[in-house]
Amino acid sequence: MTATTATRPAPTRVAPPAVPFTRLARGELRKQVDTRAGLWLLAVIVLVNAGLIALVLFTGEPEQRTWQELTMASSIAQLLLLPLIGIMAATGEWSQRTALTTFTLEPRRTRVNAAKMVSALVLGLAVMAAALLAGALFNVVGMVALDGDGSWAMDWSVLGGMLLALLLLVAQGLAFGLALLSTPVAIVAYLALPTVWSLLSMLVDGLQKPAEWLSLDFAMGALMEGQMTATAWGQLATSSAIWIGVPLAVGLWRTARRDVS
């Protein structure tokens, strides 16, 4: 008598579902605003904006107390400081040693970096919306209490230029953070390198013409004034490729190959 044994098929392994990109982006946004450094930076932005609005309200001429002028005043601080949140978003995984957890949950590092970029840009949009709301509220205050002009006219080309400039600067900050992977080094490089290039272009005559195409600060002048032409768009595109595209490409390459410990 012979006994036959049935062979069981090998169990098939089912890959766990990928983390939805929207959840990744929400998580990265939460990292940017719920850390001590992020909260302090946002608090400084609010305080500086409040001081600039108060300056326009109490020392400006009545015709300067308008929605547009107050909104522009409340936008200066985020143009200067919000890109630093992008830097900290990019470097936080490596400086705080959370990369192992993050990349275990989502091994595709480029996807994580894309979520960081999207969340940083969404934060920029939210801050600009808050600036518009603050400008509207203080416009009412100026009109009622300080005999301000109270005009609700808005040059949308100027506002659009300010918004695009903010998004480009945030993207630049995140690109520098990914390329250098160190918060202090990235902040110094983000602040110092464009400044040094601008000074060189002013001091050296032969660099003045190239600087019109290779300086992001120069290209953003026309953008924030709402005076873009075909040439100005070309200058903005080339300077963005240099100051955002190149460090971003370097950062994606570095983060994809760096060992996680």
C-alpha cells in the first residue's frame, strides 16, 4: 500500500499597498509646522508681518492704506523666511535621524522628496492666503479708525508675481536642503551664494549681462513688479534652472544613494 501526499502550493506574497501620496504630503506638511524650529519660524514671520503692517498703518500716507499695499507689506517676511522651512523640511530626515523610519514606510525616496516639495508649496500658498486675509482685515481697520483710503483694488499681476516668487524661493530652499543635507550649511549657502553672485555681477562689468540671465534675484524684480515680458520670462526660466533645477537634481541623486543609519 502506498500513501500519496498532496503538495500544497507555495503561498504567494502580496505586497502591502503603497502609502497614498496625499498621506505622504500631509505627513510632510505636519513635520514642517509641528516642530519647535518650524513653529518659531512661523511665529517670527507673523511678528514681522504684523510690524510691517503696523508701519504702513500708522506712518504711511492715507492713500497707502489700501488692500494691495497692506497685503504687499504682509508678504515681505514670508519671502525672506519661509524658504528656510523648505530647507528644514529637506534636511530634517537626516539631521534628526528619522530617515530610517520614513524610508522604511516609503522606500521610494524620490516619492518622499516629491511629497516634501508639494507640502512646502502648499504651505506657501496657505501663507499667501493668510497675507491676503490680513491685508483685508487691516484695510478695514485703516479705513474705519485711521481715515485710510480703503481701496479694494488689486493689481493681480503684482500679486501673482509675489505668489510665484514665493513658490520659487520655497522650492529653492528645499533644493538647497536636499543637495547639502545639513540645515546650517544649507541655510548659509541659500543666503550667501546668491548674494555673492549679485555682488560680483555689480563689481565686474563682464558679469553684468550674464547676471541678467543667471541671477534669480534679478529675474524676480520684474516678476514682483508685474512687468514680465518674453525676455523676462526667459531670464526667469534660465535662472530658475540654475538656482533651483541644478541643486534639486543633485539633491535627488544624493538622497537616492545615501546610506540610511
